[in-house]
Amino acid sequence: MKNRKHIQEELHELGVDLSVVEMPDMEIPSHFFESFSTLMLEAVKSNDVITSLPIEMPFDIPELYIEQLSDNVRDVIIEEKIMEALPKTMPYEVPAHYFSELPAQVNATINVVPRSVFNRVLISRLTLAATVLLFMGISLRIFMNPVRTKHANTSFESQLAIVSDAEVDQYLLLHQAAIESSLVLVNIDESSIDLQKWEVEMLDNTFNNLSDEELLNYTL
Amino acid sequence: MLKDIVIDLDDKELFELFMDESMKDKAFTMIVKKYQERLYWHIRRFVVHHEDTNDILQNVFVRAWKGLHNFRQEAGLYTWFYRVATNECLTYIANQKKKNALSLSDDEHGLSGRVKAEKGFDFKNIEWRLQLAIQTLPDKQRAVFNLRYYDEMPYEKMSEVLETSVGALKASYHHAAKKVSEFMLKEN
């Protein structure tokens, strides 16, 4: 306080009177000074821990890395300079109007692709269907042939039944030449045929195969 | 006219138009016009010849026509097209290797040979030398280099296109750039 008085006197001598100026009401956290020393001690101790840590790094660095670093950096700079000096323009030529015509070309390709795929599918399916039909046809022909033949004969017989004898004779007369040629009779010389011998042989061959009973039935 | 509309429509709008059956053809033409040049050059850098590029490019768009219905929008059309185009290129190159029973990185018979056979090839020209340098890279590395260097594609997008981690792509690009630089220095 004595010092303060001296300061006030000194200020007074300097023509400055600060005796009325009070300290403003500044708040301090409660128990600040009570715990301050403890906080300070902890801070000092932690600082001690930090300062006692080793400065050396545990990491390995490649051999001669530091020595070669400047050279490597210089290489990178040269490399970058080379890269910067390189052109980005392409030397290749493109056919005239290529880009203006490309969309139409692509559209044409797209329209062709589905059709060709469609055609391939259609052809393969038609081939499969034809094969199945052919197989079924062959199978039917094999298994149904006797019946079909019978039906065909029946049909022929029924049609023949309604034709009169006169019409049959007329048909045979008209088609005699064709029938004879199909039977290969036209090329045979009639004079060369021994009719008498042929008749005897035919009768012998016919009757030899018949039993007595059959012969009796035949004559009756 | 159509070009202006294409510029105005973003991928999402184009996709929605494509899904509308009445607008499908027009939307598809817009999509083709929007992506044809970018994809053309992406493919051509891979396979070099125009004819092969044209075949692959048309395949990509045919696949788009057939498969865009199943497209998941979160991926983005841009990414989808680049992924399909890149895969088509890698498949084409693999098939060519099998067919020829020769490595396509081989100078005389492979992609370098194709570059040299191109019309107007001039070794003194830096553009042509760069193409030769790129053809010496392994297939996947070449894809990374082209996408990053020419298309300036962000690594995140590249990661979606090539289905590889960003870290691996960065490393791959670094290796590729190094090889290209070495080639350019050596051949200078």
C-alpha cells in the first residue's frame, strides 16, 4: 500500500489523479485460486513428460534416400517439364464427315442387329418344326401303313364296283397299248411262243399243285 | 440444331429421354452426338487404326442401345461410356494378342508398328513420338495415362471407370509419366 501511495503521489506530481478509478467487477471461476496450484502442477508435470520423449523417429528410410533426394527432385522437375512440353493434339487423321455420319451408321447397325437375330431365331425354329413334322410323318407312315393300304384298297374296290363292265372294257380297249407296254408284252414276238406247249405247262403247273378234292370242286 | 440441344441437356435428362419410348431414338442420337468424338479419340489412342476404332465405337453404342435400360444413374453416363469403351479396347487388344500370338507392345508387329504405319507418320514430330512412347506402356497403364493426360479425367472418375483405387491410379500414372519422359529423352 505504501508503494501504491507513492505511485499516487507520483501520478499527482505528473498531474494525473487516478485515485477515483476502481477495478471493474470481473468474475473469476469459483475456487479458481484454490485449485490453481494443482492445475499448474499437472501442467508442469505433463510438460516434463513431453520434453522427456525421444526425438528420434523409429521409421526406416531407404538407404541413400537423403543423399539422392536432390537428384530425384531434379529428375521429377525435368520429367514435369517434359510432360508440360508434350502436345495434347493427336496426329491421326479421321476420314472426312466421319463424325457427322456416325449417328446414322450406328442407327443402321442397331436396326440390322435385331433383324438378323430375329431371322436366326426364326430359321432355327422353322428348321426344328420341319424336323419334328418330318419325324412325325415318317412315324405315321411306318405305323399306319397297313391300315392306309387297306383303306386305299377298299376305296379302289368300292370305286371299281360302281363302274359297269362295258365301261371297263372300253377303258381297257383304249389303254391296251399302254398296258401292254407296261407289261412288256409288246416286245415279245408272238410267233416265237409255242402256245400249245405253254398251255400244257401251265395246266400241269396249276393242277399239280391242287389236291384231288380241290380238282373235284373245280370241275363241279 | 440438335447439337445445341445436346449441349443444353445433361446426362440425367438424356437418360430420362432415352427411357421414354416415344423419344428413345432422338435421345439415342443425342447421346451418340454428345459422346462420339470423346470416345472415338479414347479408343483410337488405344488401337491406333481408324477402322478398328470405328468397329469398337459402334459396338459401344450398340451395347448402349441394348443395355442402357439397366444403367444405374448414380454412376453417370460419362463414366458408363468410358468404362464400356475401355473394356472393349482391352478385350480387343487381348484378342489381337491371342490371334497374332505376338506381344502387341512389340515394336514391329504391335501397336508401335501400327503407329508407324499410320498415314503421315513422322518420327521427328513430337506428337508422333509421344504416340510411340504411349504404346510402350502396359495396357492398363496406357489406359490410366490416356484418361489422365488427354481426357484430364479426375482420379475419382477414373477410379469408377477402371474400378481401381485412387491411390493405385496415382501410382500408375506416375510410373507411366516417368516411362514416357524417359522414352522422349532417349529418343530426342
